Amino acid sequence: MAEVKISRLSGLSEKIFLDRYAWKSDHPSEAKPGDTVLVLTKEDPKFPSKEAGEIVTRTGNQVTVKTRSGQTVTTDVAKLTLTREQTPEQMWDRLAAAMATVEESETLRKQWEERFRYILDDWKLVPGGRIAAGAGASDELTLFNCYVLPSPHDSRGGIMSTLSEMTEIMARGGGVGINLSSLRPKRAIVAGVNGSSSGSVSWGGLFSYTTGLIEQGGSRRGALMLMINDWHPDLEDFITVKQKMGEVTNANLSVCVSNAFMQAVREDLEWELVFPDTRDPDYDQLWQGNLEAWRQLGKPVIPYKTVRARDVWHTIIESAWKSAEPGVVFMEHYNDMSNSWYFNPIICTNPCGEQGLPAWGVCNLSAINLSRFYDKESHDVNWTELAQVTRWAVRFLDNVIEATPYHFPQNEANQKKERRIGLGTMGLAELMIHLKIRYGSEESLDFLDRLYGFMAREAYLASTEIAAEKGSFPAFDPEKYLESGFMRELTKVYPEVGEAVRGRGIRNVTLITQAPTGSTGTMVGTSTGIEPYFAFEYYRQSRLGYDKQLVPIAQAWQDEHPGEQLPDYFATAMDLAAEDHIRVQAAIQRWVDSSISKTANAPADFTVEDTKRLYELAFELGCKGVTIYRDGSRDVQVLSTGNKDDGEKTAKVESQVSAESEPDIVEIGGLKATLPADSPPADTLIEHSAKETQEIIPSSPPAIDKQYKRRPQILRGATYKVNTPFGMAYITINDLDGTPGEIFLNVGKAGSDVFAMAEALGRVCSLFLRYGDHGSKVQLLIKHLKGIGGTGAIGFGATRVESIADAVAKSLELHISEVADTPEDELHETVEAAPQAAAGESPASPAGQPYSSTDLCPSCGSASLINTEGCKTCASCGYSRC
């Protein structure tokens, strides 16, 4: 074995390690000078800030901490995070010992502790977050990342039971998947209460809301996946639910699609949406959400609606194009390929989609860091070392099954029946850059086939060796096991695996999962999961200024080649065609017995038809699921001016602003300003705003009404396009009696925190401007909004925009100035002159253009939350929704 290296962490990597994975002290009050701690530097209920540092002095409960940046912070000891571990070496020692404890003899325990410590060293194997945080440190924290609960029993009690189970799992750090197909559709009769059901989507909203309340270890919220099958009568509502603000905001959504549905799409056939007859006497006892099993029992099924399959498919595609959801899981194909097909069907996936599981299924995760297996001397993969680490990693994960606490006996019974593990990778993009292979190229597809086929072979042979020693998983049937779609493919290329399975058995039903590794990958400092780098350049705001940064491998190349452009094999996610993402996913999926968390990044001008071709390509190439993220995509927001049932008008506003769309220069009310071509019509905005304002003003006391300036039916104004740290903002300012009286903000994706905060700011500003004496209210508003700053800024000098509030102030200044006499080209430059630089550490493309698909990070508050690996991940602090 090679000499053990020492790995030290700094900067963001150290903060992630101390905050999420290092073993926390039970007695933070014992902190003393010299201890490494995380100190709270900014108290904020939503966006607190922490820094790593060392305690310099302590007097009573007051401590002085010198942070890594050189800042000195004096605070109460209660505001410190004190860890028992300050370095990765200490964590590796803990994990190796914890996983070796389950071995049967002292000799084996010592042998495997040494081997586990070796593969953990230098981050060759990076354990999943639950293992890293909990193993050997807590008897309460689960070591499983992934859970799927049974579909809820179709009753109030059943739904509440599932809610309770979900809450318990999430509170201990697990992510949960729930298939809602067992719940009767909207308006279906509920005989017991002489009423009708609110529908499966409505109950999904309850699970989503509860998820938003759960905090896991103080560093992340609960994670939830909701799915529905393609035959369910609520299918269309489920597909479009995220276009209705506030209904389902804390869950990822996916549709389970069958082969029959895809055939109906290809042949343009009709498709029936059906549900079991709830009046059947055995319904309450037998119905569990499996329609095929229900039909095999000869039970009645009621057709609810006949639709055109292509219409439903188009709705899925269009919704994904607009908002990246729902994703699609080809569930029938998944089960055809699944090694558990004959005894434990897959019903749902975990929140990020990489792990399909049966009811009560669980899985643990870890990732081999491929960047550590580049052999510089041979300019090749160190295949021998990779084989050894892969084999020992399988035993490491198999031991987790015995070492973890189980909080539900059903989880333990299911897992010990099938022993499902999920070994994946990170650092793939970095390895390929070392090898000078461009991600997504034909050469890369051949390389990926070889690399992941090799790892699958080694993993499966290792599992057969453990089975020979410890026994196969109890549900193992050699002939049926080898009939799965995956095993037929694996043994066709590697027949020795089939021979080993027949001769020795196999320890684990599945072994390989490609999970997102956002936080752990950021901590280690390599590319995450199987994704390409999102960007090689980004901008960092610090006390030293606003500087362009490069990821380490790009920085190293630039240092060796000053002034030169990065070579072609330095490919980012947005350099690639969306089809390249899918082809890479398919090449790796061939050798993954579970599934893959992968996002197909697409440019802003990617069309609905392009998206359709992409989804169908994924199905044709054998992917088990597909998720697209179109850069800058926005949800449809439905703005209602009243109850449809009352016959009042409903305005549908589509905010699909792409980086390519050019705004028109328009003149409204004597003012010239930029108006986006796809912004809502002025009368729509006026009508909506008027109605909403009237609804929120109380009717008493009368004195308030007299001070409030009522809005006339028509107002005139202008819309300003301003680049902000959160993307492009469209700020509409309408005049009332010659002075600004209404502000309407359109920025961020509907359903995002940015969108909600911007809308709230516009409403509050409008109320302020229209209430009471209007003498100098505009100037007062400008004074209080101007200069408000956040985690980053756009531009320099007079055009620098610190925040959305600052953008409103600057737009108001421009609005009340004599812009009518300003030439169009000069006005355009004035409004849009902010440089294209991302806020904080938000990634930028190689050309320096920011990605507009950012949102507020719930952990650090920066505008750095991006969609990658099928999951929302913060490029600034490493937070991951998954």
C-alpha cells in the first residue's frame, strides 16, 4: 500500500467539514483557548454566518476567536460550535473503527480497520454525509441517506401515519420519497364522511409543508420526493402544481412513466386515467397503490378520464421546460432492470432521484473520488489502485447495514432481506481533464464505458466474495437474480461475474448508485458526482475586494500557460449540448444497477420541442430518469383578479425571460425605458395590481381610507431592466398624479425566495407611496433603499447595483429624472451598464456571463443556489437540498 498522505482543509472546505461532518462536542461550554471552533459572526434567523477560527482567550462565558480571515470576534461561548474533530484524519479514524466493529473476530476487526482507514485516507473514498456525521458518533443519527416509505394508506389515519414516519426519518437526517398514487383522486367520494376527497396532490402539499419545517442537524432542511404514476386521475394536476405558487414548495416532483405510456405517445393513442373502485369491500384492506396487483386480483377499476397521451406528454415536457419539474422516471424500465424485480418492486426514488427503492427501502451512500486515481507517469487511470479501493469500499458499505441504528423495524427487516448499498463516484470531470478527454465527446463515452464497467465488475466480484464468507442476502435466488435486465447486460460483457454469483452467491441486491455529492465534493475540492464543472471562473466578494477566481485544476493550468485560453477539454456544464449530458448519463447508466442523479443543462433558448427530443432520447438510450434545467427558466405564475366562479377575469403572466431576448425601448407617459418583449402587458399589470391593492386595504377605520390614495383604473409608467446580484430585474414604476405611486417587481423564478421577496418589496413600496402625504415620499424611499447591500454586487462605480432594493432606488432616480430627453442608446447603456459578474461565489461561465438560474441559499443567504446533479446546491457554502 502507498504511503499515507496528510490532508488538511482550509476555507470553505474546513467550514463544511466542521459544520456538517466533524463529531460535535456534547459540552461546548468546555471550549478553551487553542480550540478550533465555528463562531457565529452574523446573527440572522434565516441567513446566519459562521467562520472557522481558534479561541484566543476566554473570560467566563466570553470568548475571543481569531477567524481564519484574521477577524477577531468576541462572543458568548453558547454561540460556538465546538467539535471533537478538527481534521479529516480524526474523522477517518472514527469511521474506520466504527465500520470495523461489526466484523466477527478481533483479527478481522484490526485487519479491516486498517483497510478502511487506507481507503478513506486522502479522500480516496468519501463517505456519504449521514455516515460521515453519524458513524461512531451517535446512536440516534441514521447512516442511510435514502428512504422510501410505502404509499400512504388511503385514509386520514394512513396519511397521518405516513406524515409521522416521514418526520421521524427526516429529523434524523434521511431524505424521503413517497409515491402518492395510492390516494384517491380529487372529488372522489369518501363514503365514511359523506363527502369527497381533496385529492392526492392536496395531500402532497401537506407532506411538502411539513418538510419545510424540519431542520436536520442545524445545517439543512428535510428533503422530499413526491411521485405519481401515469395512470392516476390527478396526473395532470400533479404535473402543473408547481405553477401555482405556494402549494408544493419543499418537494421534488417526478412522474412514474410506463413503457405502455411511451408507446401511446409514439403511436398517438388515447390514454385512460383510472383508479380502483373504492366501494369494493376489500379496498381498505388490499389497496396499496399497485394497480397491476389490484387488477391481478380481479378487482374493479373505474375509468375517470380519457386523454391523448401526447397531450399529457407535452404538458410534462412544457412544465419541465419552464421550471425543471416534474422530472420523469421510467419506472417500468427501472423495474425491468432492477435486481429485486422478483421480490421487491421499486415504487419511488429518494429526493434526488438516484436511488429507486421498494416500500420501506433504504440505502447508504459513499463515493470513490476518481480524481485521486490519475497516474501522471502513465497518463492513465491507476486501475490496480482503483480496483482495490472499489472492493474494500463494498465491504465498508455492507458493514454500514449492521452498524446503523434502525428507528423503524420495517426498515431493518427490508434492508437485512436485500442488503442494498450505493457506491458511486465524484471527481469524474477532474479525472477526465487530467486525461485530456473532453466531457461529452465520443472519446469520453468510450472511456466512461470502460471505467464504469470496470468498477461494476470489481464491485460485484467483491460482493460475491463477502457472500462466500458471510452469506448472500436472504432473498437471493440465483436464477431469478441473474435474469434482471442489469445482470444480463453485466454478465454478457463480464461472464466471470455470472459464474461467481452462481458459485458463491452475492451479498447485496444492488451495489452502485450515482448520487449528487454537492457538499462532500465541495469539501474535498473536486468536481461533484458525475457532473462536469458548472464553471471554471467565478467571482468572490471578500474584505479584500471583488476578485475573479478559478477552480484549482483550471488555476494550475493557467499558472503553467499564462495568458492562454483553457483548452477544449476544459468543458463546463453549459458548454455542452444538452444531448451530450444525456449520452453521458446513458453511458454510465449501463453500469449502474440503481440510478443516477444528473441534470441535463440546457441554454436559455432551448425550445419545448428540443426538450421533448431530449426526454425521448433519454428513454431510447436506456436512462431510468431524466431531469432538465434550462438556464434562466421561469415558472408560469397565474395572477388572479378574482374568483373564476364569479366570472371575473384571470390574467396569466408568463415570465420566460432568456438571456438572448432583446428588450424594446418604449415610450409610456412621456418616459422612455426598456421593456422586455415577453413582459406582461401594461394593462394586465395595472388591472392585477389595482385589484390586489383594494383587497388588502381594510375597510375600517374610515380615517385610514381617507389617507390612502386609491388607484384609478389606468396608470401610466415605465419598465426598467436592471441587472442585479439575483439576475435581471424588470421594475415597473407607474405614476399617480405625476409622481410614482406603484412599483411592480419581476425578478427570479416564480416559487423562489427571490421572487417572493421581490414581490413583497414592490407591494410594500406601493403602499408607502400611496399612503398619506406625498410631499417627498419618493426621495425618502430612495434614501432608505439606496445602498442596501447583500452578499455581492453587480457593476462598478455609479452603475454598481448592491441588491434588488438598491436597483429599485436607482430605477426611481432614473424615473424622476428627465429621461424623456435622453437618447435611446444612452438610456439603454445607463440602465443596463452593470458588468456581467455573479454575486458572491455564484458561478460564471468562462466568458464571465452569470447564470441567471440562481436563488437564495437558505444556509448562507447568498444568491448562489443553482440546479445541478438534479439538486439545488449552493456554490458559495456547499449547502445541498439533497
